[in-house]
Amino acid sequence: MNKYRFIDLFAGIGGIRLPFDEAGCECVFSSEIDKGACETYYANFGHVPYGDITKIEACDIPDHDILLAGFPCQAFSIIGKRGGFGDTRGTLFFEIARILAEKQPRAFLLENVKQLCSHDGGKTFQTILRILDELGYHVHWRVLNALDYGLPQKRERVMIVGFRDNLRFEFPDPVAKYTPLSELLFPDCDVDRSYFASDRITSKRRASVENAPCPSIWHENKGGHVSALPYSCALRAGASHNYLLVNGIRRLTPREMLRLQGFPDSYNIVVSDGALKKQAGNSVPVSMIRAVSGKIIESMDRGEVVPTYVQVKIDNAGEVGYDGM
């Protein structure tokens, strides 16, 4: 296998990078603005990412084969107001677009929240897809759920994959089942008491739930409804203190949060619990990325180009169909 060179934009704590490292690819540049995330990144990858990507000239970024970016989704209201490349100026997607235009890597993998697909009636997402097409990329996208790729966490994310050549590509099939919580969570008796909720909170939770599975993660939504599930709802960086409670009585430990995102136990924790909660909540399901990255590398290694006489269609669900002429 070729050792592909990649860059890691909006790198967070390296959840998108990890599977590409495992596959023998080489990271030649990374960027992340959050200082706490940079501290964690350094502790696990050995270098501090460059800072604000908006301050970095695209020509100063090393040449690379694959661009990776779990780009934030703020400021999308501007999209669709002007047209063309300028549609995304002022958004963080523009930073990706300008680097693709300058460096023209062979492939990219972009990750974002599921809601990006429906923002502004779908206009935002269609603009992003159009600009990627105008930049010369053949694009595939699909909304995937971490539950379908071995993790006991319901976390839906849109994956956008693009190639400069029209390589044949398929998203990975779901796996048969996810890892049970019993293999990821510590026994309650082994968890420090500081993680346990107050009697008032636990009594309120128990009054709302009957016949909860054990182990389970109890989730209280914004409307106050409590559900007890054999998997976790999505980790969130800014969630309330008791948003998720293991067995209805305690909060997740930092290591458990990382496990729910698919990080190995060898991954170093060097920040406070509060900082790690934010970092894990902002990160990606590593197992899901690993499945997608494997398919990207497989397509690049194989190099099979869809014949020019085949018309490629992408439907509203991101499915790719081939119609021979």
C-alpha cells in the first residue's frame, strides 16, 4: 500500500486522524484553534497543531494526498446568498474549499452533524456539494450512525467523500452489532463518588423509568423525558451536567466517554474532566471513521475509475447509482 500523505484540519483531539495513522498514512499538517484540544493532541500524536486556519495561507500547507476535516458548522446562514465560490466566504467550509482549490489533493473526507443536510431547507448542503463539484471532485455522501459501526452510541453524522479521479467508491456496510455497554463501562462500585449524582437527581430519574436494562445509560431530553437505553445517546460538549447518567445514578468518566467514541485505552488523558467532556463531545466516532477510511484507501489503492460512458447519479440520500449508456 502507498503511504498516503494527509492533513488534519479542525483536528480536535485527532479522532479522524487515528484510523489513517493506523493504516500507515502520514500526517504532514494539522490545524486546531482550541488550546485544550491542542494539548490533548500533542500528548497523543507528538506535535502541536497549527492554530487558526483562517490565518494560514494555503500555499504554505504541505502537499498531500488526502484532506481530512471535521469542520464546525457555525455561520452557515450566509451560504446561498451570492453564488459560486463566494457562497461560502465567511464560513469555515470556505477554508476547506480554498485549500482544495490551491493544493488539489487526490481525495478528501469531511464530517459534520446530520443537521447540515437539512439546514435552510437543504440549500446549504446543496451549495457545499455544488462547490466541491466545481472544484473538480467526484463526491459521495451519506449519513452514518455510530451504532451501526460497533459503538454503543447513537451518533449520526454526515460523511462527505470526494476524489479528483472518478474512483469507484462504496460506503462501508453496517456491522452486525455494537459492543455492549458492559464491555465499556466501569462497574459503579469502582467509580469515584464524585461522579455520582445527588439523591434528588437520582430519585427524579427513577420515578420516570421502569424496567431499565442494566447496564444502561439514562438520557434526559430538553422536554424532561427520561429514557434508559442499552446504548448512549450522542455525547455533547455543552450538555447539562447530568444529561447522561450510567444506570441512572452517575456521570460518565473521561475514559468511558472516550471509549464510547471508539478511542483506545492507550489514548492519553492530560486535561481536566470538564475539558475532556468538551473534547469527547466535539469528537467523532473513531470506529465509524475507521470503516470509511478503509474504503477510501481501498478505492485509492485499487484505482478503478468509473468509465466515462457511465453516468453517475447521487440521490437525496447520498446513494450512488450507475447508469450505463
